[in-house]
Amino acid sequence: MAKHGVLTGIFGLALLGTALSLSLPQDKQKDSAYEISVSAVSIAVTVQDKKGRFINDLTEKDFSVFENQKKQHITYFRHDFQTPISLTVLLDVSGSMELQDKMKECKEALSYLVTYLLRPQDEVSLLIFADGEVEVASRFSTDKQDFLTVLEGAEAYGQTALNDAVAVSPEFANRGKNEKRALLLITDGVENDSYSTPEQAVEIARRVDVPIYTIGYKIPLSEQLEKHKRTPGLSSSGIVEALGRFSRATGGAAYFLDRAFDLNAAMRDIKRELSHQYIIGYTAYTDPDGSYRRIEVRTSKKKYRVRTREGY
């Protein structure tokens, strides 16, 4: 099926692989009682004032980073508008996206993003998902033509394994060569084919330092979702909460839109935010137990709003 390959066909295998990578072999667990895991943690940080304007004049001394409420020593700091971006687009191509011109209008907005907003030094890749598979349709490249050609040929089909796609895609997005990386998810939010829950998808996605920017486009009303139900509880408000959670947990932002005109505005907002991000790094010393570590970033001026990943 895939032009360049399929990331996963069965969510259970993807989840199992992630779990194994974080677990110690049984015969080594006792010997590791006093081991300390050392890792470099990188976080993308967005700072805005109360009116939503980006703050760009902060220095390293203006930031404090806390992991599990313990202050960390900042070892890396960068804030440069010219830093190139590695953007991965995760596009829902399931059957419901064919309705109301959703697929057509999303493709047009993505063409606008790639053609007019991304710079020559920015690289972009395209993942498409339907029927439980995430296809690598176009690999990372600064040459945007392959992306545009593949995007033009994408067609809607099948069921929607949204949660599974969110679980496996950040790992691919993290392969971008630039330190500013992001995943842009575009979907109508209809979920009817995943093995995972939204909570499981978030748990896996936030292990990777890639913010997820979500565009929920023309989300169906709850009464329209009845025919899509595979499990109880699928509603428009539930879709909004799940998509918002993907973005909040990873330090991205969520947009819920109903007009094609607003799609282009959202693309501009996302590109602008990525350009304004601060990149901050520190060294973490933790027990090798795979437990969740909560991250908090503060600035010297408490009136500013700071957004970053919740933890790892």
C-alpha cells in the first residue's frame, strides 16, 4: 500500500515495542537498584502576554525549569527566528474526510502552508492515516514538490484509527534533522477503528519531544456521529477534549474550525508560533524505572503565559 512504508499496521505491536524499550530485562532489574539514568532533555517553550502576543526578548536567566518540582540547571538555550523547522503533517484520509469537502479544503490549506509559509531551509514530511495504518507518504525534505505531488493524489477511504496514529507518529516526527520539530495533525476527529484510548495515545506521544498542533476541522455534531460509533461515548465535545489533550500534553496548540478561510489563518498562526519558540535543554538524572516526570517552566515575569510539554 505505502509508497515509502507503513509505520504500523497493528497498534498493539507499536505499543509493545515502546514498552519494551523502556523496560529492563528481568535478570538485570535487581542489579539496577542503584543505577542512575542520565539523559539530555530538550523542550520547546512558547511565551505570550495576556493578549496573546509573543514575547521575544527573554534571556536564559529569565527562565526557570523544574522537573518533578525540583529546579534544573539549564545547559542549552536558543531563540532564533531563522532556525529551520522540521514539520511533519499527519493527515486524516479516512472516509469521513470526504464529506463536506473536508479533504479538498484541508489539502488546499496544506498547499498554502508548504508553498507560501515554509521557507526553503524548512523541511516537511507527510504521514496519512486510515484503516489502522499510518503511511509515510512523503519523507522529510526541503524540496517541497514531492510533498505537494503526494498530497494532491491522496484520497479518502476506510475507517479512522485516530488514537493509534497519534501514538506512533511523534517518533517519526522526531527524526527531523532540525532542533525545531512539530507534528501537525489535521482531522475531523471521528474515531472508530483504534485499539487505543486517547489516554494511551497521549501517554506514548508525550515521551517524545515533539509538540502536536491539532486542527479539528468540521467536527460532526453528536447526533451525526451515531452512524460512526464503534464504542459508546463518541461525541463532538469528546472529540474536542481528546484533540485538545493531545496538544496540551505535548506543548502544542489546538484549533477547531468550520470554514476553509480559517484553515489558512491557523496555518499562519502555527508557523509564526514555531518561529517564536525558545529551545531550552537540561540534563536529567533519574532512576531507570520509566516513571513519568512532570516539567514546569516559569519566567521571571509572572504575567506571561508559558506553554511547553507537560512532561516525559
